[in-house]
Amino acid sequence: MVKALLFDVDGTLAETEALHRRAFNEAFAAAGLPWRWTPQRYAELLRVAGGRERIAHFQSAYPHEAAGIVLDPDAIATIHRDKNVRYAQMLAQGALPLRPGVVRLAQEAAASGARVAIVTTTSPENVAALLAALWPDDAPPFAAIITAREAPQKKPDPQAYHVALARLDIAPSEAIAIEDTAHGAQAAAAAGIPVLVTESEYGKAPEYPGAFAVVDHLGEPDLPARWLRTPQGRGEGVVTWALLTRWAASAVPPTTA
């Protein structure tokens, strides 16, 4: 029996990455830096997990674009904090919606007796801002919220999922994870958790190791999802809790790490 539905945040609950990019660029400008991340560059930088880590990687990997500027860790942390404040303000202004099917699936899972949880390695501040702005009052409350505070090791490290399993006191086979990136899918699979990928704008990859199915979103009755790879082949429709648990049950259990 599946006892928990585990959601990633960025790209999974909402297409947040474009907003993150905008907040980064505003923070750079406010700090007097001549940096501007284009959508193409940001998509490449997303291969590096973590906002502070992303800034550090940018200035070392792209010195010409960084204008030869090398910030120390304290300066990077200051800019990242400002970026998070700006991101929260954008969310509060209603800058984006939740992805199709997220609330519906959470409600269906809760109605079946499963608990709903957040498992991410983003900052607790970013998670709190998104949930305050977007998670509706009639949606199920989260039984656990795992962030970078509880699990500092970034995905694809499975630490966040191990922490979630311990917090919920369940076995890996008793959960299903929803992710949007290859790193996220690897993290869940490495913890032994069946994982569905809902492709996102910035998270698309040729393959998603460990995922039992890949769809373009979860779908709504008036907005069917495209099934890109599932145990029953390609097609379209709504990913219901009953269908999701059936797909997960038919998948080969992932190898734990």
C-alpha cells in the first residue's frame, strides 16, 4: 500500500525556474554586477544544484561573461539572500500558478489515506514563499517538509529522500515521488522510491534514470497530459492517484543507495 506522495518543488509544483532567473538578474543588478543570465545560460547552470553553488560555478566556468569578477563566499551568500527576497516578492505578486494536476493529485492521495510531503533541497525560505503564495487552503496539509535545512546534500544525492522516509516512518516502496529533473529522479530512485517525472521547461533531459514513467504534466479533466513514457506506453490523459499507484506497482523496484 502506498502511504505517501512526495513532491519536489521547483519545476514540479510550479514552473519556478524562469522566476528564479529573473530574481537572480535583479539581484545582480542591485549589487552593481554586469551579469545577466539568459534562458539558455540558466538552463545550463541548472545542472549545478543550489543557488550559491550556481553563482560560484558561473564565475569560474564563464569568466568572460562574469567580466573577470570573482566573488568570495560571503558576497555570494549576500547576493543569494537578496535573490531569495526578490523571488518571494514575485511569488506574492501572483507571478505564476501551480502546475496542472498538482492539487488534484494531492487531494486524491489524501482521500485514499496517503500523506503528502515536500522533498526538496532548495532553501526553506523559497519553499515557504511558494507555499504561502500558491498552495490553496482547501489542499491537503503537508505531513513533512524536507528542505536544504534538513538535507544539505543536493540532489542527485538521496539524502533528502532518506530524511523524508525516516520522518514519515515508511519504507521506500510505500512512497511515490514526483520530480521534474534527471537529478531529482536519480535521488528518489537511489533511495528506493518509485518516481514519476513531470517534465518541466528548464528540467527536460534525454533520459530520467530510475523513473517508472514520464509525462508532460499531471493533467486535469479539461487539460489531458501527454504520456511520454509509461508502463502502458504513450498516450494522453489524467494521472490520477489510482493510475499512479498502478503504474508504480508495475515498475521494477529501483536500486537503493
